[in-house]
Amino acid sequence: MLVDSPPEQRAETAPAPPTRRAVRVFGLFVSVVLLLLVALASIAIGAKSLPLGDVWHGLFHDTGTYADIVVDDRISRTVLGLLAGAALGLSGAVLQALTRNPLADPGLLGINAGASAAVVTAITYFGVTSLSGYVWFAFAGAAVVGALVWFLGGSRGATPVRLALAGTAISAALYGYLQAVMIMDDAALSKMRFWTVGSLASATGSTITQVAPFLAVGTVVSLLLARPLNAVAMGDDTARALGANLNRTRALAMLSATVLCGAATAACGPIVFVGLMVPHVVRSFTGPDLRWILPYATILSPALLLGADVFGRLIARPAELQVGIVTAVLGGPVFIFLVRRRRTAQL
């Protein structure tokens, strides 16, 4: 006859549940694998169909054939998607922590508007026609607006509400200026039309080289801010009690977000919802700890961006749908769902 062991013994012999840290680490590993698969798909799949053998040949044997040239273009496009996606997701997570608003994105502080206004100014008044020229104007515009938002938001006395209000006001003014200039100048409208929707199609090695240093610096600064931003998210009084330097943390967070979003926007145009969706979704399974949110956002945001880019190339073959349009179409319903879920949780 079988005799059940005592409850204490069964508890001792039962396998221990995995710790939350182990689950998070495993999740990061799965995220990296997903990102690698999406990156490979971005190289292998395009608006123009190529046999996998030609893709493989183009990766490792550059002989100047048509297939090799196409693969080289796809590699540049994929690398830019990796960099820009990571920058958008990371800047979105930082801005959500800075403003204490889980539905904030890089556009909230006017960074996208500053870059767009600078590019239309370069086209209309300075005759800039190349993407390499757009990059520097767009980055300068984002940086100027970031500094202006910081100043209007109170500088050393800046608060999340003041920063959000200043960014919203500046965005409205700049988008009004942008629309007015494009309406009055047909040439500017024609040239800006492609850039403003957001695209990876114009990726080149030169563009990547120009923006990569800014993205590297912004990424390092953002990741180092995880612990201080955790304190800031608890409220000013609690953050001070924990020894956090509020002014320095907010200034560095604003700087890193501006550098990241400005460089990504300069290279690809304004791409919406990536910086909103990924950090918000990540927070749902990592919790509010930015030490996990930031790495996850850095990995999963480029996976989303490249996945949307591949989808845009497949759905409109032999043409393609710009990635900015795809993320906007996907992001709209997701944003509505997030807002409604948050409202329901508050009731």
C-alpha cells in the first residue's frame, strides 16, 4: 500500500519556482534571438524577390552583381533599423520615466517637430537636397528644441508637467510653421513628403557613420540613468530622500533622449509609436524597474521597427510601404487599447 509523504517532505522535494530575475534574464535571451531572426529576415526579404542562394552569396562574396548590390543595400537598411529602433525605444522609455507618463513618447517634448522644422528650413532656404545634409539640420533642430523645452520647463526647477506642457506648445508651433512653409513652397513639399513619413529605404553607410556616435553616447548615458530614474519615478520627495540628484538626473535624461531621438529622426525621418508601444508593453511584464525596461526596450524596439519594415516591403510588392506608415497604422489601435486599459484600471 502506498503511503503519501508528509506535506513538509513534499514541499522540500518539489522543484523550486524560477526566480523573477531568472525569468527576466531568459526573456532577454529570447528577445535577442527574436531580434536576430528579424534582422536576418530584413536582409533576406525585400520588395524585390531574391533566391536565398543569391542572398547568401551577396553576404559573403561581393562580386558586384545585381544581387550583391541589393544585399548590400539591405544590410545598410537593416543596420540603420537596428540603431534607429533601439534609439527610439530607449528614448521613449527614458521620457516615460522622466515625465512619469507611461503613454509618453519622443514626440511629447517636441523633438520630432524640431527635427522636421529644421529639415524643411534647410530645403526651402538653404537649398539642401542630400540626405547627408538633412541629418545635421535635423539633429541640430532636435537639439535646439530639447534645450528650449528644458529652459521653458523650468531648467533646474523643471517638473514632468512643465516639460510636457512646454514640449506640446513648441510642437504645435513648429508643426504650424512646417505646414505653412510646405504649402507655400511646392519644391519643399515634394522633397519633404518622403522624409516626413519615416523610412529606412535611403539608408547608406555614410548616414550610419554620421549618426552612430551620437546613438552610442545616448545609449550609454540612458542605461546609466536607470537607477536614478527609478528614484525619480517615486516622486521628488522620495527621490531626494534616496539621495538622487533631481536636477542632474532630469538634465541628463533630457539630453540622452534628445540625442537618441534626434539622431534617429535625422537618419530616418519621424517614426511614431515605436517609442510609445515597446516600453509600455515591456513594463507590463518587467514591472516598473528601469534596470530591466531599458535593456528590453533597446532589444525589442529594433525588432518591431525591422519587422514593420519587412511587412511594408511584402505587402506592396514590387513597391513598398514606408515603415513610418506601417508603425502608424499598427500603433494607432495599440495606443487606443492602452489608453482604454489604463482608464479602466483607474476606475
